[in-house]
Amino acid sequence: MPTMLKEMDKVELVNLERLAFILKGLSAAEIETLEILLDQEASGTITQSLREMKAGERIPIDEW
């Protein structure tokens, strides 16, 4: 039992009521942004695109 209690100390707790309140207050655009941020593949694509843009490796939209 003491081992289980020690493990519980390491867990970060979230106040679910507070989280629900915050989520209910988000606009549609904010929810979409949150979904993108939580999607590792989408975040990776955006990060890669930003790196390419900064490096001057952009592709003009008419060449897509």
C-alpha cells in the first residue's frame, strides 16, 4: 500500500470541473486550435512548414 501512495504523489491532478468550465468558454476557433495543438501529426506538419518558410523553401500556392 505505501508504494501505491508514493505513486499517487507523482500524478498530476486536474480539476475536471475547472477544465470543463474553461473548455465550455472556448470559441469555435479556439477549440479548433486546441485540436490541432493536441494532434501530434498536425503540430509536426505546422512546425516543419514554419521551418521551411524561415529557410526560404516556400512553394508558391499556384505551384501546389
